[in-house]
Amino acid sequence: MTLTTYVEIKETGVVSVKPNNYQILSIIKIVKRAMIPVKMNKWNLPEVDKTTMMTSVPGVFCGGDLAGVSQTTVESVNDGKTAAWYIHKYIQVCLIQI
């Protein structure tokens, strides 16, 4: 099994990266390990505050499909924007407290 990633540059200039199975499994293990402190719901998705998109771990935010709040792609994108705004606000408060 090789550790290289298959990269294809299409005529349109779009780069298509296709990781191999070993890389995908490695990424999944890393993400699962990182998510251990985050409280999960019955669908095994992170529990998030629907206003701020913060998880059960202070300073850890979640948006998009992973948050499990949205029903459509547009809503998922908006969740990401909302999470970004509250990350910005969170950092501002942290900097004030230093």
C-alpha cells in the first residue's frame, strides 16, 4: 500500500485530490481522538448551541453538516458563517481577559 495521494489537474484548472484508503483511515482516527472531549448527541454528532455554534467544550465551535443543525447546503454555509462570527467574538473576550 502506498502513502501517496493521487492528484489530477483537470483542463478547467480544478485540482482533484484523491487520498488513498490509508490516509482516509488515518484522518478518521485523528478526528475521532480530537473529538473525545466533545459531548455527542444521539446521532453521534457534536451537541452545539444553536445560537453560537459552540460545542460542549469552551472555545470549540462547529458548523456546517457536522453540526447537524441545518437541513440544506445554504443553511450549512450560514452555520459556518455564524460559527466564524462567534469565534471572532470569543477571541475578543479572551484577549480582553489577558
